[in-house]
Amino acid sequence: MPLLLIPPRGMNPHRRAPRIWARLALLLLPACALAPGLAAQTPAGSAQITISGDVSSPLTISADDLKKMPRQTLKVMNPHDKKMEAYEGVPLADLLKRAGVPQGEAVRGPLLASYILVEAEDGYRVVFSLAELDAGFLDSDVLLADTMDGAPLPTGQGPFKLVAPHEKRPARWVRMVKSVTVVKVPSK
């Protein structure tokens, strides 16, 4: 819902006090960003991502925590801008391992029907199968990045972005990642 400012009766906002209205709009915008249905990017310092669902150790990882973990750099061609970009972050498989998600030889039978739901602050969601993110099956190199070209991710992209470098289309490159949920499909 857009913000609509109506001047008091008898005041012409075009003539008398446009600066007052501009200042009022700036004061009200932060409150509007908290309204349901509007996406607001969390400041990088307070940013967190949760890993939950069918995991043995649910995690909440801050931006500072992510910076302290073993990191990896990926150089990829951005299909939208047609330019090379260097993303740095932590492989999603490593984060899943920290949360106690089975990997390697343990991924068999009913676990092959498990999937990972990645959700963004703006409501965008994608799914990966558990096997897609397991190096024992596939070298997917999916990265939860927090920097691009040596700088924090730009506004509207971060503070966390999922990069899937081997995909032909970047539809599962999720920007503004807020959560990762592991789902085991029940056996029949």
C-alpha cells in the first residue's frame, strides 16, 4: 500500500512547504517498511539466517558468524549483466552439515526425497533436493554469499545471497535470503 500524504486543509503543498512534506515522508518511511507485505532489507550487522526443519541442530547464523566460518570464493558470469562477478561466502552444504543434515553415504533411501526450501525476505522461495547439495552426488558449489567483488552485497541483493553457479538460468540465485528449511518427505 503506497504512502499518501495529504496536506492540512487550506495548505497548498506545491507552493508553501514542500520541504516539510519531504521531511515528513522521510520520517514515516521507516514505519511503512515494517508494514506487512513490504520487503525491507535488514542492516548487514544485525542480519541473520535460520536453518531449521528436519535438522538435529537448528541454527541462527549472524552476518558476523558467517564471516568467521571457512569461506570460499566463486567467480561467475552474471547472466543478467553479462559481467564476471566474484562472490564470497560459505557453501550451503557446510551450513547444512553444521545443522546436522545427513551427507555423503548417509543420504540414501527415504532421505533422497528430502528437500531444502530457501526463502527470501521478499517472499521468493526455491527448492533444492538434498542430493543436489551433497558433494557425494553432485559438485553444485551452491554458496551463501555475503560479499560481491570484495564488498558487501548491494542493497536489494543482500545481506545474504544464494549463488548456484552451474545452473543455466539464475532462477535459484536467491537474494535477501532469510531462512533455509530442511523437509523430509514422509514415507508411505
